[in-house]
Amino acid sequence: MKNSPIQLASWETEVVASKLISQAARALARLSDARLKDLGLAIGQLPVFVALKDGAQLSQKELARIAGVEQPSMAQLLARMERDGLIHREPDPADGRSSLISLSDSATALQAPAREILFQGNREALAGFEQAEIDQLVSLLGRVIANVASSEAG
């Protein structure tokens, strides 16, 4: 780990790798959350924004599955988003007990500035990296995520 402020014994690297991944994720989330706040958004809303882009309509159950959260958590998030005028609900014609959720016009208008905020944070986080290093990092993190998903399923 040349040029790293963290000095590790070789046996520590596996343990510390997950800690560093977690720290990086939390730091990026805090940065993004602080910047998105100016738009009236929060990082936790992004899975809903992404799932409902391009005029999609989905149920709360589908959104919870996509976001990887429990139904009660998604219900609370959607209630706040509805209160803030970011989503609309309409009855699901295929299931009268459920509603379909879509982004409001004001939320749709926030997608481009929110995306730019996230891209700016990525550029700052990866400053000084060569493209090959970025590609390798993305590949390695993808493998970590796949390993964790495999462990959760087993």
C-alpha cells in the first residue's frame, strides 16, 4: 500500500479491507447526502429515483426488493417522499389493494442535478487514479459484492 497513510501487517489486510470498504462507502454517502440536501433529497432516496426513472411505475413491494430494504422501511421512505412532493401514488389496476408509485414532475426535474452531484463526488473520490486503476477497483469491488451476495444466499 504505497503512499497509504495506513500501515498494515500482511495478516491484517483481509480484515482491514472490509473496514476500508465500509469507511469509503460511509464517507461517500455523507458527502453525497450533504450535497443532495441542497436539492431537498437524501442518499436513501436514490434507489427509488433510479427505479422510477423514465416514467416507470412500481409497487412499494417492488421498490423494497430493488432497494434491498424491508417493506416497513420502504413505506416510511415513500411516505416522506410523498409528503415532500417527490412521488405520486395511484391505484394499481391489477391489484386494488396496492398502488403504483411514480416520480412527480418536480422529482424528475431534480434527476439531472442530482446525477451531477453524484458524478462530482465520484470524480473527487477518484482524483489521481489512472483509468486502469479505476477499472480494476470497479472489478474488484464487483467481486466483493458478488462474494457477499453469495454468502448471504448460502
